[in-house]
Amino acid sequence: MGKHETGYVRVALDSYPTISPWVVPALAEHIDLRGLTVHEPACGKGLMASALRLCGCARVYCSDIADHGGGQDEVLDFLSDREPSLANSDAIITNPPYGERGKLIAPWIEAGLRRLRPGGLLCLLLPVDCDSAACRKAWFADCPDFALKIVLTKRIVWFKRSDGERESPKENHAWFVWQRSVFKTRRPPAIAYAPKVDA
């Protein structure tokens, strides 16, 4: 899941639910989610989908590579060539699996960009320094659709402790946002910070 040693065995299918309730509202501080039809392609048990609905999404279509019992719409490997049964969506928003040493990040960005329609959004919750590697310039510095990086000023809690100790996550994350441009000239990407208020 991250680059820091946690002492935990890696979870099957990289299923790390986004349990910090402020993560999706932090995205909504900068992206108007109200009325959007969203595809959540790594839905797990549906925690992010529920948060997206609370932020005003009109429809959240849920899929995952396996059925995690969260009432998803279909089982779908997002990295495959198979299209979701959802005809059209305004945005793809998810916390994708990173894979060991982040090996799945690039395939998820590629798959998301491949599925974007003009004006459509791709919002991925990723490690904050994921745009730093020279080998990823194609999806960030050199990508005309890369629009916004929302740096999260709080750390996400992935696991609740049961020993009475306070959680102390080590990883920093950001929302990375691409928008399929309808303009011929590239607009420079922006950087923002969230949440603006303590959550």
C-alpha cells in the first residue's frame, strides 16, 4: 500500500477501504460533484460510493474486480478492455489498488484516461509524490489532461487500531485530477490543498 514498512501482511487484491470520512469531501471542496454520474471502479464494500452520494452525486455506479458484498452494480476488472455496463459517466472517481511498489498506479491512470469522454473527469486518490517519478511524466507533466493536484493536509487512516492506541499513519496522499480537454491549447495544472477545515 505504501512505501513505509507497516509490519502488516499485504491485504488480498489491495483492498484498503477509504475509512477516513473527510477524504471525499476534501475532493468536493475543489470539484463540484453535485448532480454527476460517477463510476467508482474499485468500490470494495462501498464506503467511497456512500461518501460520493453524500457529496451530491446523482448516480454512483459501483464495480470491482471481485464482489466484496457492498451491493455493487457489476464485477469488472477495470484494467481489462471490457467496458462497464454504465453507458456514460461524468467522472471516474476511486481509490485504486496501488499494487506492490506502486506497480498498478500507471495501468490505472492509463485505463482511466482511455475511458474518459470529452469534459469527463478522472479523480484518483494516490500517494502524494506519485507525480515525481520521471517515468510517469507522460501522465502528469506531459499530459494535456492533467488538471489538478489536491494535496491532503491530513493523513488517511487505513486501519483502526484495536489496542487503545491512537492511529499514526505515515503516508501522505493527494487527489490527482485529469479532465479530458475540450480546448486545443493546454491549461497548466493547478495545485490545491484540502481539507480547508478540520474534519
